[in-house]
Amino acid sequence: MTTSNRKDKKIPAKNQSKKIMERKIEHLKIPLEHDVQHSQNYFKDIKLIHHPIPDFDFEDIDLSIQFFNKKVSAPICISAITGGHPVSQELNEILAKAAEEEEIIMSVGSQRAGIEDRTLLDSFKITREVAPHTPIIGNIGIGQVSDPNFEIKDFNECIEMIKADVMAIHLNILHELVQDKGDISYKLFRDNFKKIREKHKIPIIAKEVGTGFNPDLALLLDKLGFDGFDIGGTGGTSFAAIESKRNNFDNQKYSRDPADVFKEWGIPTPVSIVYVRNVSQKLIIATGGLRTGIDIAKSIVLGADVGGFAYKFLQSAWQDRKQKSIFNTVKEIRTLKNELQTCLWLMNQESITNLKGKRDKCVVLGDLYRWLNQ
């Protein structure tokens, strides 16, 4: 970590803790109050092939998959959204309860806040308390892993905090670059990751947050020892756009806000799926611009294993928080399942596993075709 005194890190100054919580709540409110989505969603350039006479009944379709060592009812993940604020605790409780009821996967937001301020631990721990059987993905940033003062016990704490089944290391370099006092040195990442890999057998995935993967990086991370990828390509929420709304850039130094200039930067999610699948056979969670169960089917046809959603579940959980329920979030999960099941029936596929990587089941058009065939 960035402070030389490990004890001080655990109990930060009041103003630092306040800044952490302010940032966390802004990251929740801004996507709900402003349009911070990428301008183009490339899933619209994928058309699935219809089959008019299914060979089985709709109810016979099997959406279940094995996610590492746990079976889930459908390839759906509540992607990393939040943690580190009292409101985050309420949202994480809603999301985790819904994930447990519907037997799907859940991720938590960056656990850095919980490591640096013990008073924020409950905003993460609540997930395992209310979802004892759910596969939960923990989350730590490349900035923390790359820090000269990084210690394995920080990673251990993230696992223990939520009894994580899987850990994600999020790669958010653009976000850090346009964020006030962000982490912008990653020279120690490989060495520190190797130390983690030597100590832990827990599955670890590399997670992008809106700018996607290129094939060279995917191959490097595969060889380094990652067990999977959370694609996080362009098409959904832009964290650079979020930072542009926070207005925290140094206007004495620059004439334009870098967060605004680079808000469309990155590789589209469908392109990232293909790039990664071409060099690795490990797990792929498709995130970044998925809107419906049809988008899950499109992702799986391209080679993904799971479809992840953040913005959609932020919206539903925010509604549920006001209503003191989990109704809207459960309804959204069931809607995604129904849409995905409908896709399979209309494509004459009895099992979700039969659809994976079946590129002949789709047609790629427009800008996405040009991305993949330049």
C-alpha cells in the first residue's frame, strides 16, 4: 500500500475515510443521474440465427453451468458494483440476497476501502452473510497489487472478508489516470502477482472495467497464471465519463479534462471476447454493454462463458433500497433468464453449453465486422 506505516493504513485519518466514502457514493449516483454510457453498443451488430422448429419443449432447456467448483442456475453474474459506504452495504445486501435466491454469481466492488478502513468492512462482509451458497468474486485493484508496500496479507484479507470463491484483480488504468491522485505505476505488478500465485490456489481472474482486452495482454496474463477473464469492454458504463462528471481534474494544468477526452477509449466487448478466446481457453465473463438475455447468448456464441451486468443491477437495487425489498432485482434476474432461454429455444439449442463458441449461429455486421476483419 502507499503508506509506510501499516498500522496507520488500517485506521486512516477521518478526512481520508470521508474522501473514500464520498468517491464511492459518487460512483453510484453519477451513473443513475447522468448518461455516462459509451455512445456505441456493438452487440447491435450481432444477429443470431433463427431456427423455426425446436426439437424439444421450452421447459426442457438447461441454462445451468459450472462456475469453477460451484453449479449455478444460469450464466449470469452481478458484476462488481460497490462497497465502502453505508449505502453500498444496503445495495450489496439486496444484490447478494437476490443472487442467493436465483442461484447466480455475484461480484463485489473494490475491497481496497475495506482494507484501509475497518469501519467499512461490513459493506463487503454482508454479501457472504446473506448469501452462504452463492459464488462470490472478490476484488482488488492492479494499483494495490503493484504498490511497493503490497503484502500478501492484503490479498488474504480480501478473501477472508467475504469468504471469496474467486478473486478478481481489476485493471483500471484509464480510470486511475483521470482520477484525482490515482495509481499510475504498475511496474511491480508481475512480480507481486507471482507472489500471490505461489501462495494461493484460489481462482484469480483479470478484470477490465470498460476498456477491454487485446490478444497480446490476454496471452500474457494467461501464461502468468490467471484462471479467467472478466472482459469489461466498451459499450456500457465509461468510468472516464463518470470522472468527467466529478470535475476533479487540475484545470490549472490542462485546458481540457482528460476524463472527457478519453471517455470513449477502449476495445468493444464483443471484440474483446474474440481476442481473448483466440489465445486462451480459460473462463470468460462478458461485461460491458450487455443489456438483455439476448446479449448473453451473443456473448456465448462468440466464446464467452458468462454474461455480467452492473448498471442494470445498480438500477434495480437502487429501486429495491427505496422499497426495502429485493423484488426488482429478482425480477431482473428472472427476466434475463427467460430472455436467454427464449434465445436457445428459437435457435434449437437445448443446453447453454451447446451454444458456446458456435460462431455459425450468428452473423456479424457493421462496425463490429470491421473491427474483427480489418
